[in-house]
Amino acid sequence: MRFRSLISLPLVLLAACGSTSTTGGSPSGSASPSASSPPAVPAVAVVEWDQDSTGYTLRLVSYDARVLATAHAVWPNTAKCGPVEAGIITPPPVSTTNTRAYFLDSGGIKWLQEDGKTGVAFAGVQSKPNTAYAFSVAPDDSQFALNTIDYSSSPLSQHLTVTAVGASTLGPQIFSARAPSASPSAAVWPVGWRAGNIVLGYHPGTCTQGGGPGLADATSYHVVSATSAARTATIGRDSGSSCGLLGLPSRAGVPCGTYDANKTQVLGWTGAAGATFAAGLEPGGLAPSGTTYAGADTTNTTSETIIKVITVGGSTFTVAGTILSVMWIDDNHFFVGAQTGASQVYSTGTQKASPVSAAGQPLARIPASLD
């Protein structure tokens, strides 16, 4: 199994970097949500890559298993680590807000609403052979953080900017650095926003020649200022021994698995440990409230993958199947992307599944706020 996650760079560097670059241009009227935009229903953004890796299909799937909207993007998934014969642990090409999904396409960063409407959020991003783009749009659709990661030489270099949605040029650069020689492919990825700050994932090695579960999971997450990149909190540890961070952050924090101790716990947004789930779990997903976790049961000995759903109180139920990834849509429903066969949405209330006509991997949820 391969579970989606995020990567990043030692944020010791972030605190030392200030603004350089220029401010963004004036926003265009079509980029921001209008007063007539319909209210969003809880959903996940599911990506299915084309067989030739030159593009992908994005689908928005609701909590009741409906495909609400679909868009196809032309965006290659073949970037290489420059002089190193290795692939890149690629940032996801999708970010969500409380109302929309944003995605990388040949025309820049575009958006897709649940009613099927689309538009251009920023036209100044084009695919390059040795460049990766990691971005996250603020929950209110007002601005986005973009890290441009240059793999053409080693160590890599990166530039983090914050830009108004609809601007004509990139906004202020709040961080710029070359990776340290000891970790030449270390990088940060914007993965969300909390209380007006940017949440960055960190990974010390984004060039890889292998694969497997947990490869792309962040080593730590950093909460940083959207104007100066000064770090205000660390979730997990940048280096050294610690439990493994699992899957995407939620409003409650980040799940952290300790397999030898047979437990998974939640690290809150101050970095302190919170709720604990007494189960040996592979990477999975934490419900937005932080009270329920769904992950692959490592004690299972059958040929099928077993997803165990467990609450803080200890109640559980299991789901069988050949599973690619798990993501919660809301506190009562989660999406399971299948490696073969139909993907499904599971209800914790009925403990039943509804098939979904959407293959691929869930990468982000609507609403996306981490507050």
C-alpha cells in the first residue's frame, strides 16, 4: 500500500529568512468566490493520473458518494532530481479551501467548484522538467502559499511566496534557501493554513529511488507566519527518534504512530500529545474532530487489507478490500481509494459502504480549514 502524505526542509532556516521579491498584482474579479457561489458540502478531491503521466483527472466526491464535479488537467508527473538518477516525492497537484479545489494545469493554478464551474487563480506557474511546485490556498480563497523547488542542481534550492488569488504576478517571497549539504534534497511543502499562519510539512529527503508505505510522510510540520516565515510551533521532530507522522493534518492535529508500542496518538497544534488510539495501525486518516481514526490493521493475516476504524473510547469496526488510501470527508464518512475495483465512501453510523464512480487517490478535503 502507498498512502499519500507530504514532505518538507529544516525550518531552522525559515526563522532566519526575511522577505525579498515583489508584491502581487491586483486580483481579478473572476478568481474569488462570488456572493452567489453555492455553499460547499463536505467532499474530498480525488486525483487519478493518466497512464502516460502527462496529466490527471480531478473529481470532487461528496460525503454521500456522489461525484459533484470533474476536471482534467495537463500536468506531467515525471520530474527528476536533476543530476541524481532518482524520482521526486512529488507534492500533490491539488489544494482545497472551504469552498473549492485548486489544481495545477497547463494554464497555471485553476479552481473547480462543486457546481462544476472553473476559473484561473494564477496564470504564472508552468511545468518544468526539474522543478516541483507545492502550494496551499487559504481557506477563504484569498491567497496562496507557493514553494518553487528547483532540482536542477544538488543541493536543491527553494523559494516560498505568498500571493493573492487572482494576482498577475507572484507576491512577497518570505523564504529562500538552498538545502544543506547533509540533506541535499530536503524541502518544505505548504499543506494548509491555521489561524492565518501557513502549515508546512518537512521531509529531509525528497529524492528517492524506492517506494513503499510511509515514504512520503512528513518528518515534522511547522506552523509559520504568512508574512515572515517565522516558526511558531513544531509538530513532531525535524530529526532524531520520534513516532511516525501519518497522513494529512486535521483540525485536531496530526496522527503519530508508534508501532512497537502498539498505539497511534494525536499531536496537537502546540506539538503536545493528545488522544491515543490503542491499535497497531499503518498510515491512515484522522477524522477532523480527532476522535476517530481509520488505518490499515497490521495485525491482519489475510490476503486482504483490513481498515480498522477506532474511536478514542475504544469501539471499532473493520473494512476489507484492496485499499490504496484513506481520507475522512467529515466526522461520519471517509473515502477509501481502491487499487482495484470501485472506490467507496464508508459511513461510521451505518457501518456500510457506498460505491463511488471515481478511481484514484484522495488528496485534500472540503472544507479545508485547520482552525
